[in-house]
Amino acid sequence: MTTSTTYLVDGMSCEHCERAVTAELSRLPGTSTVEVEMAEGSPARVTVTSAAPLDEQAVRAAVDEAGYDLLGVATV
């Protein structure tokens, strides 16, 4: 069974940002896809699909390694 979680990430504004975050999150065990939606003036919505729920601290560390800030899980 797969699971998808959408996270809010601050500081992303370009294709480089998207590639950096996608690369780091893709390294997390069990991750199958990473999709990024950016909108000017809002945090990016990063949806991660994985084999099982990911540890939020691991996601936070991956986003931090890419140079951005994880704000939390999107509620809507």
C-alpha cells in the first residue's frame, strides 16, 4: 500500500529549487515519487508518495539538506 503526504516548503521559487528538494526527498527509503507545486507568494506544496508513511523528521532533514524550510504537513 502506498501513501501520499503533502508538505509545505518555504523558500522555493524556481526549477533549481524543485530539483534540489526532489533529489533529497527521493533518497528517502520507500519514496516512489515527488511532485512540486509552486505558487508565487505561497509556500511550495511538495507531495511525496512512498511505500509507507515517512518519518517527518527525516523529511525535515532532507528538505533542510536541500537548503529550504519544511513548514509542516499541508492540511488541505
